[in-house]
Amino acid sequence: MHNFHYVYHKETDEQALRLQEGPFEGVVWIYKDVKLPIHDEDGNRLDLEEVDTIPLTFRYDVLYNKDGVVNEDTLDEFNKVVGDILMTVLDEGLEDEVSEEIGNDDTEQSDLQ
């Protein structure tokens, strides 16, 4: 598990993420073009519960590269870290959405006494 938190880019006010520890501590980045295809190359709908790997694609921009720790030598490792974090963010977002649907406030008071 990677320790990160959300920050806002000073110039653009876009929400970004910053690593709090590890070899990439202090690096800030923003995700771009996150895509989860729902169809395969033949146009058939994917059953995400049956696929071996989730066909998620994304790009990112590093907004702050503290001490130049993201470089040619560490890029593969950094790509894995931001990919893992993206999966965590997506998973948390889905959990929140399900919780909101299950725990909505659409309650009615009973007429029974």
C-alpha cells in the first residue's frame, strides 16, 4: 500500500496526488486519459469478472519531481506505483458510490403505530 494524499496544483487548481513516503516521496502528479475499455478488439463486451487482467489505460503528468527521483532509471517502478494508486483510487470511488446507493436518505416514515 502506498501512502499518498490529494493536493491541488497551485497554478491550475487541478486535483493531483502526492506520495508521502518511499523512494518517490514528495512527487506530485495528475492522471490524464484514464480509460477502462468495455469492449475487446472484436467489439464484444468484456466481462470484467472473467478477464485475467483489467484493461485499464492511463497517462499522467508529473507536476513536481522532488529531487529528480522520477527519471529514466526509476520510471518503470514509478509507473507501477502510480498504476497501483490509480487502482486504489478507483476502488475507493466505487465503494463510495455503492455506499451512497445503499445508504441513501430515501426513507419514508411508517404509518404504523
